Amino acid sequence: AGSLGAAAAQSGRYFGTAVAAGRLGDSTYSTILDREFNMITPENEMKWDTTEPSRGNFNFGPGDQIVNHAAAHGQKMRGHTLVWHNQLPGWVSGLSASDLQSAMDNHITQEMTHFKGKIYAWDVVNEAFADGGSGQHRSSPFQDKLGNGFIEHAFRTARSVDPSAKLCYNDYNIENWTDAKTQGVYNMVKDFKARSVPIDCVGFQSHFGAGGPPSSFQTTLTNFAALGVDVQLTELDIAQASSSAYASTVNACVHVTRCAGITVWGIRDSDSWRTGENPLLFDNNGNPKAAYTSVLNAL
Ligand code: XIL
């Protein structure tokens, strides 16, 4: 196949990238985007600080720009993200518990309604688990004021607003099977499935160091998939982008039937949030790097 998207499609998967609305006017960028990728995640444009900068004031313009681009070029969209402790406007953290609950419900409802029918999968809750050995939720305005049930509540609300979108839980450092954080998320998904809390997918961000994925990554994906959810690699980037690290990552996905697709977190190294790490598949000039060929061959 002549592109990442076409190669992934041969096995029914997608290959996506994060997109910044502000870069769509750069023709080098948009040429690669439209040639290689058939799934798009807005890098920042659907986050709470952009979409509801003050209470009840919604701004979907930047997100719409990306959605319109995707529609015009036959690309699907991942929605990112509805409930997250980062890029959260100050007014949200200042609310009382009951106000926070209604603000969260309203935020999910308004944003999902606006984009209804245009989103393949939503990251309903992002990064709710703590780093380190606790296996518990991290402290956040949501956790601290609404308690453990805020995740379940968010998923139930999301399902009621758009029953056709897939609903994902998304996090980083949950790729190594034996880590407490991985086990915490796994137990949550297992519990949700046992109690019919609506969840369809788990996103593994896959922000890797130069060594690439942990050797247990495929096991982790297999074990989550066995709970009855799709698994997706949602924000892949690898310090220094070695060909073998990228190949191992892609292999972990393609060996798991329910691994639905892979998204890299940007197009050129110069587009990456990891400044100076050159973690992506295209160089600053938009030329494919060795890792690009390695990914294409592994798909
Ligand atoms: C990053 C963006 O790439 C940056 O532009 C922004 O300044 C900070 O957020 N986990 C996530 C993504 O879920 O939304 C983050 O994206 C990277 C870590």
C-alpha cells in the first residue's frame, strides 16, 4: 500500500494523526495529512479550555475547522477529550461539588451534541489514574469533589447523548502489563463491563522513550481486548523514532484482533509537543524518516 492509512485499512484498521487547526493552512503539512492519514484527533481544539472557556460559553470553531477538513478528505475523527484535569479552565476547578457535577454533565452534553454524528470515538475521560504504585484515581477537581463515581457518571452521560459514538477511556503509562496503573485501569474496565457501564474502548497513549514499548505491550492489549473493548494506540510518539521501536509498537497492535487502529501525535518532528526529541515519522521538511518505512512494512 502507498500510504499509512491504506496499509492499515488492509487489515480493517485506521492510521491517524493529531492535527492542529492552525497548521491546516501549511500546504506541506496538509499534503502529508491527506495523503497518509484516515483518522484525525484534534491536538487541543476539543479540550475544555478551548470549548467552554467560561461557564456556558461554548466555542466549537477550532474543532469545527478540523471536522470540516476531515469530512472534505474522507477522514474519520476521534474526539479528545471531554473530562480531563489538564487544559481545564480555572472556573471549573472553583465550583462546588453540585455545581461541578452539573457543569460536567452540561459540558459533555453540549460538546457531544455539537459534534454528534461526526465522531468515531470519544475520549470521554482522560488520564484519571495516578502514576506510581497506588493503582487508584489521581487527585483532580472531579475526583476530589465528585468521588470515585465521576468516571462512571461521565460514561453514562456520554452514552445517553450520542449512542453511536464509541466511548473510550484514555491514559498514558498503562502499556506495561504489571504496572499498578495498568492494573487499576484494567480493574475499572472489568468492573464497568460486569455492571454494564457503557465503555467501548481503551486508548493507550503510547508516549514512549527511545527504547519503545514495554515487552508486555501486546499482552496488555490482548488482556484488555478480552474484557470486550476495542483497544487503540492514541498518541504514539517515540523519542528518536528508531525503526525497530516503531515496528515493535505496530506489531503489538496488528497481532491483536481488537486493536482498531493507531494514531501518531503529530506529523513532522517540528509539529511535535516533545521539542527536540524527533519522535515522529516525518522530518521537519516533511520527508518520511526510516521509521515511516518500518511502520508501513509492519502494517
Ligand atoms: C498535548 C498537546 O500536544 C500540546 O500541544 C499541549 O500543549 C498539551 O497537550 N496527553 C494527552 C494530550 O492526552 O492531549 C496531550 O497533548 C499530550 C499528553
